[in-house]
Amino acid sequence: MELLKRNKIVDKNLADVDRNRKIKLMKTCVLTIGLLATLTLVSCRKENNSALSISGPSPLASKSETESKPKLAPLCEPTDNLVAYFETKKHWINICGEGNQKFFVRQLKSDISKIIRLPAYWNEESSVFLANSGDTIYAVNGEGLKVWKDGKLVQYPINNQSGSKFNIGNFFSRLDGAKILKTIIAGIFLTTLYIYGRPYIHKLGSNGRAIAYVVGIVAWPGIVVACLAIAEIPLGLLASLTGALAFGFSFGSRQVVENAATVALNLRDDVYEVGDIIGFSGDDDFYRVAAIKTSTVKLLSLAGNAGRILNISPSVLAQKEFVNYTQDGAGTLCKWVFPISLKAQIAQPGKGDIIRMEDTLLKTAKEVQLWIIQNTKHPEAKATFAAEANKEKGRQDIPAGVFLTKVEKFIHHYAVALWIPGIEIYRVASISNELFHRAWHHAVENHNLELATPYTVDDTDMVEATQAIAQSLRESFSKVQDLNKNEHASIKV
């Protein structure tokens, strides 16, 4: 019961980790795109409100717009044409035209006798009508009226017929839709490119995972800054936002220090990331990297203390001696569970406590895994494995096809981490190691083991089988090491 409870805890924790990673990724994508759109809106708004840079539709009023104001007689002279009409909270304004000459005419609503008539001209650069009267400058377009006196802005624009109330429709109508669309498209493209391209970064040489780690730190702020640049955000605003994003996305100066320490101390093949399975020297447990937080790496126990959480500083972890089984397995680590049974009874030293058997089996599997990982990295060891296969007491008496047919269901890839119930196999590489073939041949053939059917429920057989495999693996690898003593130094397992 205790073991079953542990396995349920492990499965639940792993499922929660996977679900949380997916939710976090979705939230990040949505927040990134939302941030891009918001910043673009703010930028466009800033541009709209800048002095003499009032964007928007042409201020020329259409005929229908003019005819919709029957209550107001045009302020133009009989010989003038009405070019444009504006209305603010306090004034009626007409732009009148007589040939190539334009006039700015303003009438106070509270006193229609007060009329100002000034020569005006259309400023192409600022998209406004301008009129001068001594030290006073009037600027008007669809936004409203601005008045400057002695170089100081003394009257702010008031939207037509809206008084001082904010009109969300007018706000969005003045924005540059092309910029917003361009920003969102760029954000979606760059986000998709990063998500799908990130796995390939791992393959960029021996330090691919270190490169991926660094890219992961700067990716999201980099995407945001790139999209804002594409949206033609003003340089001053872009620079301030870049600084804020660089600080915010790295979770402050403390995280910057932690990240720098982690990268500097891990520029080798064992750089870790969320989802990796690692183990420490002198510790029989396996740990999955569940989360990398501001100053803590969260490790989830997968073995004897299933479900236990271990928190450790990234810089401390970087300096500890640990084996990254995911990385050493070329990133192909995955899980297979096979129940097993016996075709015949075998002699066993006794069942013992199930928890103790699990711990013994896990320790044995870990020793085997470490031995394989350490040795298959060296060409000399691979040559030794190949040479062993050609010796008289090697596999010559068993055709390769028969051997693989019988065993490959068990070890289609290296079985490097085992526990009960059944056998949980972590796959790290394709079969190419003759040494491991021989060890499994010893365990399977000598103890007459086979895979159980999906309906097998004989727990006793599974316990005995796992004991047999643990014992056989120890014996087999000890014998192989003895054979190799003359060629290589003995390796402790």
C-alpha cells in the first residue's frame, strides 16, 4: 500500500509539473502579446498628443458633416467657401477659403459678437491649420483647438461635441491600426519561432544547453523589444522600456546574479533545466527539476522519498557533483513501465521488506546507470564492449536476432533506473553496448524471466523478479569488470 501510495504521489506531482509548465507558457504568450498591444496603444496615444503633431483623419469636413449643422450659419464671408468646420466646448470655428487664401474664423458661443478672423495656412508636417495673431498661435484640426501664447500652451484641445468627457471610440479611431496589427503579427511570429526553435538550440555544439539557458533568460524581453522596434516606437520610450523589461524579466538584480553564476559554473554538458532528472553523489534518490525560481531550484523526489521537495540555490547546485541523466542520455529520457512474471520458480534469499527491496533495487540500478554513463563516453570502453562480444563465452551461442527478440521488449533502450511494482525503465540511448546486452542476457536467460501479460496480477512474481534482476545485474557487471581488469583500470560501481 505504501509503495502504491508513493507511485500515485509521483504521478500526480509529475502531472502537476507538466500542467503548470503548459499553463505558464500559455500565460506568458498571452501576456507578451497583450503587453505589445498595450505599449503600442500608449505610444500611439503619446504621438497623438505631442505638440503640433496631431495625427488623425484630414480635418477637411465632408459635405454631409457640414450639412448636419443647420443650427449654425457659416462664419465665412459670402464670397468665401467653407473648407472645414470645428466645434469645441466654448467656440465655433470655421476655416474659410477664398482662392488660395485660407482664413481662421473663431466665434465665442457665449457671445456671438466676439469673432476673430485671421489668415491661416495648412501645415503638412503637423497636419493642422495654423493662424498667427501677434504672440498668439492657434492650431486646429479634428482633435480640437490648441492655443499658444508667448511659446506656452494655454488652451488644450477639446474633442468635437464631447466636452471634457473621454470618448473611447474617438481614442481608438485616432490610433494607427497598421502599427498595432504589425506589432501583434511580429509578436506571434517571434513567439512561435522561439517556442518551436528552442529544442534545436540544445544541439548547437557541446554547450547547446548552456546556450539555450542563456537564450531562455533574455528571450521574452528580447521579443518585446524587437516588436516595439518594428512598431516604430519612439527611441526614448523604447530605451526606457527596454531597461525596465530587462530588469523585470530577470526578476531583479538578485536573479541576475543567480543566473550569471549558474551559467558561468555550468558551461558544460550537465546544465539543467525544468524536466531534467538528476542525482547526487552519495544520494540514492533521483530528482526531477520541477521549477527554477528566483533564487531556488525545486527538485522533486522520484524514488525512495517520492513526492518530497528539495529546494536548492542554483549557484550551489552548479557547484555540487551531480549527474544529469537527461543530458547524458542525449535528451531522450522517457519512462516505460512493464510488469514481469516468472516462467519457473527461482531460489531467492527471502522476500524481506518491500520498501527495503525497492531501495536496494534502485541503488543497484543507479550504480549500473552511473557505470554505463561514465564508460560509454570513452571510445576505449566502447571498443572493449565490442571485443567482449567476440569472445568464446560471449554471445556467440545465442543468435543476435533471438536475443533481441526476447530482450528488446525489456530493454528496447537501456534500462537504467528500476523500481517496483514492475520495472520502470528510463530510456537514455539506443542499444549499442554489448556489455549491457550480456548483463541482461545473464538476468533474463539464467532466471527464465519473461514479460507478463496485461492481465498479470501476481505481485509475488514481480517482487521475486525484481530481486533476481538486481542480483543478476550486480553479478554480471562484476564479472565483466573482472574480464576488463587486464585492459583497463577497475571502475567502482
